[in-house]
Amino acid sequence: MTMRLFNLRECFSKKKIIFCYSGPMSQDLMVEIGNTLKSKMQQDSFNRSMVAKTFAILVEQVQNIIHYSTEQTVLRSLEESKLSNGIVAVGYEKKSYFVSSGNMIHIKDKDKIAAMIDKINSLGPEEKKQYYKEMRKKGPDEGSRGAGLGFIEMARKTEHPVDYDFIDIDKNFCFFTIRLHI
């Protein structure tokens, strides 16, 4: 086990991952992760804009895990006491930060998510702003908790396309990953 942890640490170091967490997510944990990350970035003398954008994207990605991950950890025997599981990582490459996350989702949601992100990636900055306003007015589809506003909001904070992928696990679930460079 010690050697595997050392190898994982070395992999993180080589990939310039400054933070990684895998497991149950909560709002409280998100705040703590964000505070730790902000302190690290400010210590590294990154400008306030970079710190704020990275923090905002991290918050959106963790919220996506909290709201949409199908993998749950039961804290007590009560059904209401569940936390959603996922993974989030922050790193540095090519003079910019990246925030990446992943979680299990229903495979039936895969095409809808891909279409939404592809549409966002096809828009310019002003178009993203307008699309955000339209989707905010429209509101969420039936059975959805959001109107894709989180994806749009993240995309507006970067000049790079939103990178995403799905790994099919079985006929019901897939693992969804998203990565943004700031």
C-alpha cells in the first residue's frame, strides 16, 4: 500500500496536480476545498482573476457531483443521509490551471449532456452570455435540477473549450468527466 501511495503521489507531482479528492462530497467539504485552494493559489502569486475563476469552476464541478452523481454513500441508515461520490482534481499545466472532475451518471443522460456541452463549445463569448440568459429564463426541463447553467457558467470563465468524456460502465451507468483550463 505504501508503494502504491508513493506512486500515486509521484504521478500527481509529474502531472502537476496540486489537489485531488475522491469520495463523498458535501457543501461543507466544497467550502474547505475552496479555501485551501485559494490559499495555495494566492501563495503562488496568481492574480485574483485566475484564483476567482478557478474557484468558481471548482464550485460548479463539485456542485454537479453533489446534485447528479448516481454513486452515493449512506452516512446513516436513514435514506436522507446520503452524500454523492465523485473525484475532483486541480492542477497546473502550460501556464494555466485546470479543474477536472468525474462522477457516475445514468447512461440515459449521456447524449443530452454531450449535446449541451457541444453547443456551449460552439459559441463565442457574447453568444455564451446570451445563451446563459435564455436558459436562465427558460428554467430546467422536467425532471432536471438545472438548465445546464453550471456548464455555461464554467465555459464563460475560460477561453478554452470544455473537455469532457464518458466511460460506459454497464448498460445503466457511465462515468462522466469534465475538464476546464483557466
